[in-house]
Amino acid sequence: MHARLATLALALIAASAQAQTAPADDLKAMLAEVSPARIEARIRKLVGFGTRHTLSDIGSDTRGIGAARRWITTELSACSKQAGGRLQVEEQSFIEPAGTRVNQPTELVNVVATLPGRGVSKSRVLVVSGHYDSRNSDVMDALGEAPGANDDASGTAAVMELACVMARRQFDATLVFMTVPGEEQGLLGAAQWAREARAANTNVEAMITNDIVGSSRGDAGQYDPKRLRLFADGLDPLVRLLTAANANRPPSEADAKSVTAMQAELLPLLQAGANEDLPTHQLGRHIKSAAEAAMPGFTVQLIQRRDRYLRGGDHIPFLERGYAAVRISEPFENFAHQHQNPRTENGVVYGDLPEFVDFAYVADVARANLAGLATLAWAPAPPKAVKLDARELTNDSTLEWQASDDPEVAGYRIVWRDTDSAAWQQFKDVGKATRVTLPVSKDNVVFGVQAVSRKGYASLASYPLPRR
């Protein structure tokens, strides 16, 4: 673990001397560079390993999860070489003890590619993931065919494409592109990384997982290639963990630090009524706004749930440790092509096969990720110590916050919305002021404060705690 943390630390202090074009031009160029053909080739390659079950063969060069993992590492390393070596690729292994879905202690390997940030923001870490393991009808079948084209070669290929495209640019925040195993066995790879990040006090500002992002068609014939679902709710896992901590089900020693961190960071927000304004909600709003602005006609359906019913993804271990984390999925689902043994019954083809993947749609999902990540990575950190003055009866609203020490901050923006709106509706740029009074009643709206960079990129919004 210490070696991995040392590697991340080196990544955080690395810098690039290359001249950069304007970020707005870079964003347009990156969106254009995302290749459906490359995504298709990578999905088909992953399917070609036959099975990527977490407990499958690790020695073969042609079949099983070991072969898939080594190929992913080779591909990302090649992209790093093309980008001048700035993308730091490593295999992070750990031993998962025997459990409900792991029948014996097993070595699992996260493939992690880190793109170092620069300046004050390099300690801010933005994580994007997909899981490279697969399964069929029997979650413990490590030998049978489990092509996993959509679940989740689609998410893995999207993350690989993001890493390769973004590695050629410079960002302020540090970006971590991660493909992980063990998702189908209990979110194991993601949980290991999140656990170590929390133990090391890593400043994970945002996490996105891409899981089942391969099809624009539903099982009832629905078709919408211009929409994705974004699940963003930080409240449910927080309540679950804090409830367990205060009941007769205390958290494990490893997770005790997570509980303490959440109590310090997030409980004050809940006590102030910010149950729809936790960092995860702010991240969801940011991704929706950035993606829809960059991709006219594309819709990000913001869903205030942690995930679908009876399902879960690799964002959940991050949520459970107090980090802002969201899940991206396709607009519909066809369960005949998820968690199924490949077969044909009564003329119906079952199985998670590449012929049911819309590669152009996966490319658009990657572009939506890219827009959200890039604009956040070029933005400053959210303002700190944001307060709403509630000491007097008045129909005005006075907000104040701590000045940032980031030289890239050009000023601040106050945003607000009606209480029944999920998205910010109005804003006012206030320059470098750190205390502002607006003729808007604090009783009727929800406020947030953002820091804005010199190039116009806004941070996640900070919810103001009441000053009484």
C-alpha cells in the first residue's frame, strides 16, 4: 500500500513544461478525438478473452482475467508513451480474503493510470472507473463463457479512451483512470482503492463509475442514443453508515476513519438541511451542465438515487467513505443481455455479446464523461467556510466565504435555485469579494458558491452553513 501511495504522491507533484492551448479549444479537440472505432476494437478484444470472471485463469495469455488485465496495462502504457510518458500506469495488487463470492484468498489487480495535475490544484484527485471483470448467470462460474461486452467492457473501453485522449493535455487537478476487478463479486477492486485513499487522506473531489454504458436500446424496443442516466445521491450511503455506527452494528476498524470523516464533513450539511446539496449532488449537477453544454442535443438524466433497485456499482465504496461519487449508465436496460449464459432459447438470443453494443453511443458516453472531468479538472477547488448570515430577520441574503489561495481563481459566483428545482437556475458573478448581500430571500431558495478560474471554469458549488 505504501508503494502505491508513494506513486500517487509522485504523480501529484509532477508537472509538464509543454505549452498548452486554451482549454476551451482543447475540450473541443478532445471531444472530436474520441473514437468509436477504437472503443469497438477494445470491447471486442476484451470479449475475446472468453471470460474475465474475477476468479478465472490468471496465467493464460489468451483467456481469463489475467490476460485481460495485462492487455489493458499494455494498451494504457502505449498511450502513455504516445503522450510523452505523462500517464503513469501501474498494476496495484492486493489479496482479497475468502468471502461470500470469493471462495479462497485471491490476488486481485487494479489497473490505475494517473495523469498528474499542476499548481495548487494538483492535490485534488478526480477518479473515473470501469470494471474489467465479467460474469454469466452463475456469479461463481469462473470457467464458462462470460463475454461481458456491455457489463462492463463498455465502461472499461470508455475509461481507456478517456485516459488516452486526455493524457496529451495538461490539467490542474490530478486525474486517475482506473479499471478494476471484483465488481461482480462485491465491488472489491473499487473498495480496496477507496479504502486506501481514505486511510491516506487522499483528496478525492469526485469519482465517476461507468457501468453498463453500451446500449441505447431497451428490452421493449425503446431507442434513445442521445441520453444517459446519471445516478447521484450521497445521502443514502451516508445515512446507512452513520446509522450503523450509532447502533449495535459498529463499522469495522478499517471503516471507522470513514465514519469520523463523514461526521466531520457531511453531518453539518445534513443538520443545515442540505440533504439534496451534498458534494455528490453538486457533482451530478456539474456533470449534467458540462456535458449538455458541450454536446448540444444530448441529455444527462440526473437521478437522485445512489443506483437502480437491487443493483450497485463501484461508486458505492467511495460514497461509503464520504467521497462525492456517481454512476453513469445507459438509458434503458435489456436483462437478456446482462448476467446471462450465451444461448438461444425460443428464438431469443441471450448473453452479453458485442452485437448488442452501440459503439457510437459508448463514444458519446465517453464524451459526456470527458466534458465533466475536463471542466472540473481545469476549475479551482470549491470555496471553503461558506456561510449564510441568518442572525437577523431580513428579506435579503448575505453570504460569506474564505478567500482562496489559488492564483488561478479570478473570482466567485453565487448560484441559486428554487427549492423544488434539481439544477441551478440563476447566478451572479461577484468578483473577488468574499462577503456579498443579494436582494433574494434566503427563505425561498437554495444557494451555492463557486470559485471561478481565470479561464472561466467554475468549481463544484459549496453549500452555505447558516451563521446564527
